[in-house]
Amino acid sequence: MNISLFSNGVVRYALILMKYTSLAVFLVCLMCFSAIANNSYGQKFLEQTVTLKLKNKRLTDVIEKLSEDNQVKFAYANNVVKPSFKVNIDVKQRPIRLVLDDLLGQFHLSYKIIDDVIVISEQPAAITTAGLSDDSKQAIRIQGKVTDDTNQPLPGVSVRLKDSNVATVTDVGGNYTLTVPDSRGTLVFSFVGFTSKEVAIGSQTVINLQLLPAATSLNEVVVVGYGTQRRGNVIGAVDQVTSKAIEGKPAVNLTQALQGTLPNLIIQQTNNEPGAYQTVNIRGVSTFGNNSPLVVIDGITGGDLNLLNPNDIETISVLKDAGSAAIYGSRSANGVILVTTKKGSKNSGAALSYSGQYGIQEPRVGYKPVPAYQNAILRNEAVVNAGLTPIYSPAQIRQIQEHGDEQWFLDAILKNAPQQSHNLSLTGGNATSSYLVSAGVLDQRSNLVGPDYGLRRYNYRMNLSTEFGKLKVTSILAYTRTEIKEHSFNTGTLIVDAGRTPTYYPIQDAQGNYLTNDVLAEFNPLGILEKGGYRKRDNDNIFGNLTAELSVTKDLKLKGVIGGTLLSNHMFGRVMQVNFLPKGSYGSDRNTTDDNNKNLFINSQFLAQYTKTINKDHNIDVLIGVANESTNNESNYLRLKYTDPELGTPVTGTVIETSSTATNNNKVETSLNSLFGRASYNFKNKYYGEFDFRIDASSKFAKQNRNAFFPSGTLGYRLSSEDFMESYRDKFGDLKIRGSYGILGNQNVGDYQYLNTFSVSPGTFYSFNNQPVSTSIINFANPDIRWERAATFNIGFDATFFRNSLTLTADYFNKITRDILLPPVVPGTFGAGLPDYNAGEVQNRGWEVTVNYRLKTGAFNHTFAFNVADTKNKVLKLEGGDQIRTYDEMQIINKVGLPIGSYVGLKRDGYFQNLDDIQKGAKPAGITVLPGDNRYVDVNGDGIIDDNDRFVLGNGFPRLTFGFNYSLSVRQFDLNLFLQGVGKRSMFVRGEQVEPFHVNYSQVMYEHQLDYWTPDNPNARFPRLAASGSQSNTNNFRRGSDMYLFDGKYLRVKNVQIGYTLPASMAKKVGMRKVRAYLTGQNILTFSPMKFIDPESTELGGNVTAGGANSARSYPLPVYYGFGLDITL
């Protein structure tokens, strides 16, 4: 059978992408070679020897002689190498490096190699003596060393005598020497990105100093939409983290590494299995549909954070308000995440870096079964309380106790597993080019028992930038491959069935046969994991980006960008038959699945930017651009039963059973055309104004609704720039107020809902009037469907105190989203689906605060970073009435006036303690209530507990999210402690975690359920023990009450690192620039009222209205302990 995976259109687009990525590869290789070759050539030339004897010759003549004899070019200015400079030289077989040092040094000249040319310039004097008195006898020679907060030397630090022009800079080792007139002065140490320091000289002749990174810098470059801005000029709600915030974390992907680092960047783990992704949310919930933000990677929209190597990341910016995000228009309503990858540096030698980690993942399960004999006793108690006959006789219980406990099934299918990562990067550059080449591998083995389950990810990246005069060309090429191997079954089912089995049942007999029992009558999870087959998912992602930027004039720049992503997903599944004893089996040897999916995304942009400063006070920045984004998605799946029972794949002679074949093909193409712009103005860096806009035309909507305009306006005022603030400079470094308002869009909806959707089959769907019908309508059209629009207001405040050692940022926001798309409710007899329609309105508001503080006490350098945020939403409009999803234990409702996805149910009011309580209290109609049963609040006082007595009980979305990071460095040692948590959340827990001996599915009771009502324990967490599902227990379980809600707040020690950095002098002796070793741990401790389920786990996904209940039926959260090593050559 031949299935066409690509149409001609896809091939054409793929060839276009390959063309540009091939060009990028060529440029990368060419310029990496060029940059490396230039550096290596220079070093080789300097080590050549020369024999030369000249007397009283001009220096220019000697240089010319060296040039001719060695075929090398020199460059210098006439006022640098003056005709009056004369030298004598008599050398035999002396390295040119030493010859040049001797010749040029006597005239205070130096040289550097730039593109095969030796450039001679005036030597930056180690000591600038201007300003010294004639009486040199009083002069003092000061020397010392300057290091950073990790005790690494800082080259290029300016060391200046205050109020004079006596100055020098530190050398490569961070050392300096300076001669000053006397001891009454003060030295000023300054370096970009670090907090300046002043030190009184006094009697000191050796002054060693440590500079700390600036807590915030007005000159810090912040990545914003389609460009960058100085931190001091940013007036939108933009947060940014650098690579330092994620370095050393044993995170499997970037989203995991970002958790807790920024306020209101809410990241939740829905599944901990290798290859599983986290949900990412910015500033809470604003729509009933997809709340995921837009991701932009190196200027190309639509990327996947989980495919990136965290080691390749330079910065991550989060655009939160309309002022910063409106330039992304129709996809910005949920916020925007901008990722910038690392690049090389010009005029730097080649640097090879390695970073690696190896550790062990230990699965942690919070709930544990009671011992086997106790489980039998409690099970008897439960059935007796329900009026039934005991299951186990005293003799059987004694036999169980004497035999002891078998291994719990859940423990049997879990194991410790290794996790490791290794990364290499090569960076460097010359005067016009820079390059970065990196490769990384991540290997995370599964905690589930089985044959080589787990995730392997391979990352390769080449980033190149080069300048041709006024033209700057940047090319990026990245390739990611992920390989995920997993079992052929459902993980949740395996875990829940293993956990439901009491410990008096063995999982295998002495011969290794897989056993069943009266809980798992025809099922054994260990057998399925070890021999039941597998699924293998291979995903290939190619990312290419080519940018050309032309500086037309000093003020005008033009930029063209073309880039894209080609993503190929392949899944092969193989089910193998496993037999159990005494009965039952799983699977069939002939079931095979082959799925393929390919996505091609191409993004082209053209931008013009004009930047001008007029009369030093008026600063103007105007950006205008156009863009096109096109996607092409093709997928097919193949379900076959092969006659080959071993291979499961077609081989020569294999006959496919056509009667058991299923195929499907699907193709979707979309396009988005855009015009966007930004105009910003500031006066004296005091008053700021900015206007952003985007006009989008999307193929997802009909022509009359296809175009939309998304504007925003932002104002800012820097109070600290006022003259009256001058006297407070030492206390208040920067005080800025900013505000924005704008309209953002959301097009996270299904494709082409304005058109009817049909399915065509070669067979027959049904017969009509005795005629076969092979075409069926799947969904009817809604030609009036249009964009969701979010009106967003934000006001913020930025402040720095005490010379930038303390920084504070605070924001308040209010967003109202209108025209929210909702699926209509249709009866099942309708026969087809209806498209979404614009019918909802939601308000979402909240606040966020970030505080950073740096403190130095002697040799101890402390850094504190804390962020906390909260959001709350409310449904304002909901056409068609309330939306309710009913579970046996709870109702989840969307209703005007309530937050999205609110939990609704009965509220407990203790327990009926005796028959008198029962007689006087309100009870459900037709149910027999006994002492120890739940007593519910009777809202309307009618004496009957029913649906009219329901309360709004809570909400599953996290609130009061926070993160805290503490860093300490003491000489060569460093410590980093990262805490993360949630201050308010209701966890809806259902199933066997709440109900002992859950219906007929479970025969186990867990330790946390031992806190049940008895006359001696009247205030227990759970009601009296009775067989779940029995008439006598109908009042308690599956009634829909707050008994199923738990306090989900928590504080987690997310990451701890303890490191040691080898002194630079020792590292240099072994040929290295930097060596750091460290121990690290992740998810080490958790403090929470919720003890038996991981409080971080969530039942919510990107679409919060699709959430259900948490039943601990998922892959457990692993605790990680490991070792790491960073080396730079």
C-alpha cells in the first residue's frame, strides 16, 4: 500500500526551507573556518623566527622589511608609527612575537591581529600619570586584583583615581597597577554590568576587590517584540531572565527550568513521564479555550520551548501587557515568550566549553497501603458496617499475618533511573564575525520497569553573525531529535491498577509467571511493561533563520528575515501478547501502528527602523514591518495486523491482512499576513510614550471577519530624573511609573470553522433511500466566527534603592476578553458537530511583585530574589446558559459571576455523632444515615439535602504563586537554593485516594485513610468505614461534596546546588580557563497540607475547562540527586 505523505505544495515549501538552511550551513561553516583560521594563523605567524640585523633604521623601514620577508600585512596610522622613531635590531632565530614586543614596546605601541593584518596602535598605558605632582617622592604605587562574585578574574575593569584622569584597566588576570600622588585619594572601580565601588586608599598599597553584578542596570539590554530596548527605556510589563537563572538545573526542558523564576509565569506539570510537557500560562486564565502563550524563538514565531536545549539559551523575555505584546496582534492575548539563543562574540579567541550532569531519579509515591493483615481486618470492618458478611475468617487473617507482605505491585513496577546530559559549545570571532557551534544530548531513563524506556534528545546548533561593511548577516541553523520509547499500554491504568492491589497478592510466582488475582482478574501491570510491546516516537525538528540587516544611514536600518521550522513526527507501536496465570492475557502479536505527521512553518519579515536623537533631549524610535506566516500540516496513520508475529513490520513475503487495515490522511494549510509597527518617544529619559499596533489577516476566518486591528498605547514617567531628586541619589537610583492600555487578539481556535467540513470514504457511511452514501458532513459552518479580543490595562512601578542593591517591580493588571469562542451544546441525535461561536466574556485581574537584593558581608556575597503574584478571573457573559460537567464526586461549572471551572458541591458540617443528631439534622431523601456519616449544610433550611444546597467550593487553578532564590558565594565556593510554590489552590481528588476499597475496583486501603470516624475519633478527616458503593455509604461517597477537595498549597525546595570553582591560577596550569564542579538536587523537600498526592500535579491542561479530577493515577514526580561539571578551555 502506498500512501503519499507530502503533496507537491509541501515539497515545494520544504525545498525552499532546505535551500535557505543549506545556505545558512554554508555560511556558518565558511565563517567559523574563517574566524578560527584567522586566529590560528595569527598565532602561527607570531611563533615564526626571524634573523635580522639593522642599525639606526626607521621603525617604518623595519616593519616593511618584516612584511616583505614574511608575507604579512601591517596597518598603522602615520601619527602612531612616526618617521622619527628609529631602532637598532640584531636578532637570530628569535620569535616574531618577541621581536615586535621589543620594537614596539620602547615607543609604547601595541599590536593585534585582525583578519590577517597586524594592526599597530598606541599602547593603553598601564599607568596614566597625568595629574601627578612633580614631587614623585610622595607618589604611591597601588596594585591588586579584581574578581567577580564567583572569584573569577575580571579583565577590562576601569580603575580610576576619583576626580582626576589617573586611571588604568585590569589585565586578563584581573590584575592592575596604578601610581597615585598620595594616600588621600579614593579609587573608583567600574565595569559594565557590575555595581561600581569606591575604596579610600589610606595606608593601603594592595587593594583586592570583588565586584558584584548590578541588581539591575538601566543599560541592560532587554529583548522586546521585533527588537531590543535599554532596561531604562522599557515602559511595558516585560520580565527577563538570563541563562544564569537556569544554569546547573537538572531540568529536562526549558519550561521545567523556568518554573518559579518569574512572577505570574505559571508552569504546571501534568505528567512527569519522560517526554511529557508542562503547561505554561501567563497571568492566569482569560478564556474558555486555549490559554497558552505565543512563543517566539530567535525572531520566528510558533516555536516549541520543550525542543530547546536549556544550555543554548541566552535570555527569555516575557511580554505580559498590551504595551509590550500588541505588536504580535492576534496571538498575543495570552502573553508572549521571546527566546534568544546564545551567540559568539567578536574579537574573541575560540573558547570550547563543556557542561555535563549525571544523577539518579528516585520516584516518590506519597500514598502507601496498610500492611496486608491490617488491610484484611479493615476490609472486614467495611463490609460488616454495610450489613454484609465478613470476607476473611480469623484463621485467614492469621495466615496473612504470618506470611507477611508481598511486594506492593506499584513498588514492583517502579525503579530508580539515571538521568544525564552532556553539552559542548565552541564560540569565538574576529573583527567582523562571530560564531557559536553547540551540541547536546539528554538521556532520561524511565522510572517504569521495562526494556529501555525513556527519552533521548539530541540538539545541534550553529549561530553565525558576520558584517560586510554596512550589511550584517545572521544565520541560525538548529536541529533537534527526540526519541521516546514507552510501553504499549496506558500509564495511568498501569499505575492505578498496581496501586489498588493489597500486599497479600504476589505479582509473580517462583517460575516468573505473571499472576492475576481477584482485584486484577485478567491483568498484570508488570507483565505488560516487560513483555507487552512498546511505542517508539521519533521526532525531528529543523529550524532555520537567515537575517540581513542594512545600516542605510546612522539612523535608518532595514532588516529582512526568512525562517521556518520543519517538524516530522513518527510513531511506531507494537503490541505483543502476554499470558497470565491462572487466567487472562494482554494484546495480540499482530497489532501494529504506524503514524506520521509533518508540519512545515515558514515566516518571512521585512522591517524598517528609524532611530534619532534631536538636540540631545528628544529621542525617537520608529519601527514598521510586514510579515507572512504560513503553515502546512499533513498527517496519516496506518493500523495494520501483520501475519508476522515477531517483527511486526513488513518483510519480504509478508502478507498484510487487508480485512484489518485502517488508514487516514489529513492536510491543513493556514496563512497569516500582517502589518505592524511601533513608535516610541522619550524626552530627557524622563517622559516616555509609545504606540504599538498590528493588523492581521488570518485564513482561519471568513473574508468579512478576516482582518483585525490590535493597537496599544503606553506612557511612562521617571520620577528619579527630576532635579529635586538629586539629593536622594544614594538612596533612590531609579523611580519609574508606567501604564498601558490596548487590545490584544486570540486566534487559538480550530481551522476553517467558517466552512462546512466533510469526510469522504471509499466505502459507505450509510444508506439513504436505498442508495449508498460515501460522503458525510462532520461539522457545519459558522461564517460569522471572529477573533477573541482582550482589552488590557496595566499599571506598574519600577524602583531601585541603595545604589541598585535593592530593586522592586510591581504591576497591577485588568483584562476583559470579549467574543470568547464557545462550543455549542447539541443533542447526540443531531448527527454532526457545530463550530464554535463568539458567546463569552471573562474578566481577569491580578498583581505581581518582584524584589531583588544584593548584600556583601566580608567574603560573603548574598543575593536574594523573590517574586509573588496572584490572579483571579470571573465570567461576565455566557450565552446559552451555564456550562456544567458532572462527576459522581463534584460538579465543575462555568457560570456568570464565578471563576472559570469552579467546583460546586455540598459543604460538610461535621458528622452525625449519634441517633439524636440524625433525627434532628437535614438528610438526603431516601437514604439511611448512620452515626459517622457526613452531615451537610442545609442552605435553604428545608430539612432535605439536595442540589439546592450546593456551594461554590473552590477552583483548581493555582493562585498566590511564588518563587524565591538565594545565592551565596564565598571565595571559591557557591550555594544556590531555589524555592517555589503555590499559596492557594483547591485540589479535586477522586477515586480510591478518598474512598477506601473504591467501589468494586479496589481492595486496598491506604495509610492516609486510617483517619476515619469512630466514636473515639469524632473529628476525623474521613467518615465511618463502610463498603464504598453500598447503600449504607451512599450519603458519604460519590455524593458531590467538599470531602473530595483538598488544600493544594505547597512550598517546594525545587533545586539546591553546592559548587566549587577552581582558582583561575590553578585552572590555567592545566590549560583551562574555568573549572566548576557541583552537587545538585531537585524536588528534594515539599511542605504541604496535601501529603498523599504531589500538590504540584494538576488536572488542568492548556484548556482549563477540560480539566477533571486528580486521582494520583499518573507517573510519580521523581526526586533527583546528581553531580555536575563545567569546563571552559
